[in-house]
Amino acid sequence: MTIVEACESKTNTTPAFPMGWYSVARSQELLVGEVKSVQAFDREMVLYRTRSGVPVLQDAYCPHLGANLSVQGRVVGESIRCPFHGWRYDTNGTCVEIPYSEEIPERARLRTWHCAEKNGEVYIWFHPENTGPEWDLPEFPELGDSKWTSPRYTEFLVPAHVQDIAENSCDPVHFQFVHKMMDVPPSKVTIDDDGRTLHLNSDATGADFPAELHATVYSPGFAMVRNTYGPDAQMVMYNSAQPINKHETRMRWTLVVSKSIEDIAGDDVMEGIISGLNDDYPIWANKVHKHRPVFCKEDTTLVMFRKWVRQFYLTSSDKQETA
Ligand code: FES
Ligand SMILES: [Fe+2]
């Protein structure tokens, strides 16, 4: 008897969530005292800013009777108060007050996620075991520098796993087929000595709009692209991902350009990003994640990407990514 394997589907082949830094909000969207609901990593979370201005990200459901703290929960000083019976949790998740009881049970703790604020965004350090950050977030010095424009923003809800979106940066061939780019410039992928930061350099100095492109991928959900057109003519864009679940990822894009080229590159580049993502959309919305892709000899950068990405996973099944 021949055993026929089940067809791959969106649900039976997607890996877990890779560890790393991911954005959950833009700083400007979270005012002092504000409480928000965040969906990330297949969890419901509550995000709030304390009275002293610190962003805090915790599991949304109260350990008492399960009320959702992000719906009508209130910031009280450096803590959050549950809307159901008034239990209060501090920024470490310790219950610090039960209004009608002297005693606080030891298990009254709310899971708290490592959070940081930089580059105008609030980030979570995600690790499946919720252990502390293993590397620092990069900082983009162009933000707030007077030689650069103020940032332009856009964001997209992409129907794909965060790893599959990141894989695009190491996929030069798709630029020809999906983005209709006639002359895809030669590109090279390298990895830093630390093994973690991946770079893609491509030389498009022969193109209509000559540029040197340098993409830095810090982790599967965090990348920066720098286009250099001349000594004082550069553009920097970075994107940070918020994996909502295994099939949906919110991408936040931030763009700054040298002031000298704002009029020719500012809005046009942003429109270019949006139309580029629109090209990718139908592929992402309908593909499955290939756990064991069949690669051809020329797919060297994709093979490199698959080897690189293994380090962000804990379990062996998610690490078996390459052919
Ligand atoms: S459910 Fe939160 S205090 Fe009761
Ligand atoms: Fe693409």
C-alpha cells in the first residue's frame, strides 16, 4: 500500500515564532496613562504607559478571573488596575493590591514581557521561554538629525509568517518576476562574525536611478535598507514586524531621506515601497511555508538565509529548515 502524504497547508507547515526584537506600537500612539490591546505571537497582551512614561507589555488576562486588562483597565501610577475587581499589578507583574483583601496570593502574577523604546517605536523582546534579551536593538542616528527629513510612516498587515517576509530580502530572482524589474542588480549576501547580522549589498550604479543598496537584517523581524545615490544623498528605511499569529504580520515602515533629495526621493520612495508590497501581496497571501524547499544550484542566497534563520528558533523541528 502506498501512503500518500497530506498536502501542505497554511496550518500544518508554519514554524513557531523566531526570537528577537519586534515592534508593538509607535511611541506616538501610546500616551502617558493610555492602555492598549496588542495581539502578538498568538497571544492577547496589554500595553500601557505608566505615569512616569515607561511602556509596559503584559499578558492581557487577569490571573484572578480572567478579565481582559486592555479593555477598561486603568493605569494607576506605575501599575495597572483590573476593571473587574480592582486587583492592581505593578510593572513586573506582581499583584500589589487587592482592594478587599489584606492578603495577596503568591500566584497572583501577570506575565510581563521585556520591552524597550527606541527609534520612535515600542519593542518587545520575544523569546518562547520569555528569557531576557540576547542582543541590543540597533539605534538609527538619522532620526532627529537636522540633515535628514522627519520620518514618513506606513504600515501593512501582511498575510504571511514573519520568516517568509524576511526571506524576500535574500531572494533576488523574485524582483524580476514579482516586481517586474528588468535588470536585477548583482547582489551579495554576507554575515557578520557574530553570525547574527546579515547584509545584502547590491550595486545598482548602472541603473536609471543609480544607487548602492545595503540591507542589514538584524533578525527575522527587523531590517534596515540604506540607498546611497551620492555623498549627501541617501535614504534610510527600516521596517519592524509584529507577528500577530503564524499567518499574519504587521509591518511598520519608517523612511528618512537626506534633506537635499527630499523633493525627488521622499514621497516617491514611500510610494515605491507601497507598490512593491502590493506586488508581493498575492504571493504571500496564497503561499505555504516550505519547511524543506527544493533549491536549485543558483539559489545560494536563499540557502544562506535558511541556514542563518535557524539560530532564532529553539526547537529542532523549526531548525530543520534547509534542504
Ligand atoms: S478578574 Fe481581574 S480582578 Fe478579578
Ligand atoms: Fe518583494
